Amino acid sequence: MTPKQRYEAMLKGQPYDIVPRTPILMRLAAEQIGAEYIEFTRNHKVMVKSQIFCAEKFGIDQLSVISGSYGETQGYGGEISYRPLGPYVSHLPLGDTTDLSTLRNPDPFTTPLLIDRLDAIREYRRLTGDNYSVCGWIEGPAAQSADMRGIEQFLMDLIEEQEFCAECMDLVTDKAIIFAKAQCDAGADTIGVGDAIASQISLRTYKKLVFPREKRLFDAIKALGCYTKLHICGNITHLLPAIAGLDVDIIDIDHMVDIKKVREILGQRVTITGNIDPVLVMTSNPETIEQAMRETYTAVGAPYLLNAGCEVPPGTPDDNLKALCLEITI
């Protein structure tokens, strides 16, 4: 089977040869080809070269354009600066105002970092054809709002300025759908949605303010014909009853969440991925990682994609990543 055939077979509940491998690689991918992470985030040629290199070297079934969370923020008027550890927002578009009319339009065809992401998807398809799954990426409604407002201020707004939060997340969702379509049109078969800040929100607030926007976003992506993936770092155990109402194909699960509970609540319709501590992957040994992977797969069962709980850290030994991407047959 090709990597994409294996990936789609798992999602569709069809026969597959080995469990697909979809680790999140960013800094480590750049490291593998001797490139700087800064260039990985803003130069699609570096991203594409590093991702394809890692896919071939470690046996990975999906190529991704996840590279950081600030491309869309740039489109809204944020100023992106760079330091050795990576990009950061040196000017928040909503840092000192709740006036949404001050925002620019994050057009995926005129915003430099968004253009670069579309170029990466096209380059993946040009170089690898339909051999690999290609995962596009957008920020979720809560995460993107926090990227523009500042994390602490956004969390305060969820308590004190709920009307503003709702309006901001509505706008963000509208624009995210446009960017998702552009990525699907460029050749992505899956769209990942990163909404990490949601893990810090109560179930009540999530259900009231975040869930309706996430649901509208995922429903729109599904209507485009792409698979959907939800990524929320951290402990989302308290959110699982609400997340069960989202029509997502894949969900990333961080290491502090009981994966058996995830399967119990979400059922067999959702493909679960992750749950291995990224620090374990970086600091332990291949035997320990392989045992953890096999135990996780035994506990959760199909549909499942091999992955760490979040990004595999830079400095992870090759043999450890190979162990994370081991071939598990049914």
C-alpha cells in the first residue's frame, strides 16, 4: 500500500497492512536536514525538503504544513519577528483594542506566510504525486483569537467580554474556512485545526463559546471533501463530552489524557492518534518507546494513527523516532 492508501484505509475502516505513522515534526524535521527552524517556518522549500526527507527515512505516511501558529496572525495585521527559537508576534493585532474593524483581511493569496503554506502543499503534490497524505493546517477559533489578543487577555475576555469573544471567534471562523478551502484546492486531503488554548477553558465556557465555532468550522471543511483533525494540546479530559459532538475524523490526544476514556466517549467513528509523551520519545530508548506504542495501540485499538502526544522534540535520537514509527501489523 502507498502511505496515503494506508492512511485512508484506517480512516475508512478498510483493511490496511500496518498502522499509519503520522508524528508531528517541525524543529526536528529542520534539524534532520541541517536547516534552521526559522527557515522551516517561512520558506516552503525548506519545509518540503525536510518533511519528505523524514517521511522517507523514518517511514512516515503523511506530509504536513504545520510550522507555527502565526501565519494567519500576520494576515490580520500582526507583526512577526524572528529569533533562533522561532517566530513570535512582536505586535498583537488586538493587543490594545477590541475593535475588530482594525484588523486586516487575512487573504491566503496575499499574506506571505499563508502563500508559503499553499506553495508547500503544491510542492508536496508536484514531488510526490498522490503517494502521501498531505495535511493542511489552520488555527482554531479560540487559538487564533488568543494569538491576536494575547493569551492572558483572551482568557480574561472569556470571563469579562464574552460578546467580544463570540464576535472575534465568528470572524476568525469565517476566515479560517476560506483558508481551509485554499489548502484543499492546493492539494491537501486533510485539514488539521489547532485550538490548543481550549484545554485551559472550562467545559461550560467551551460549550457556550468555542464549540459552536469549532463545529461550524469542521462542518465546512468536511463539506469541502477533506478529512478533519482536531489538535488541542494538554489535558482535554473535561472537554471530551462536548468534543464528542464535533464531526471530526481524527483527534490528537496528549499524554496526560486516559486514552481508554477517549475511546469510550468518542467511540469507533473517530480515529485517535498520539498519547505517547514526547519527552519519553526524546529521552528514553527504542525498546521503551516500542513497548509504549504497542501498549497504546492494544489499549485503544483501531482506528488509530501512531504519533506522540504532540510535536516530537528536536534532539530526539534517530533510533527513538524509528521506534515511534515502528511497523505494527494486525
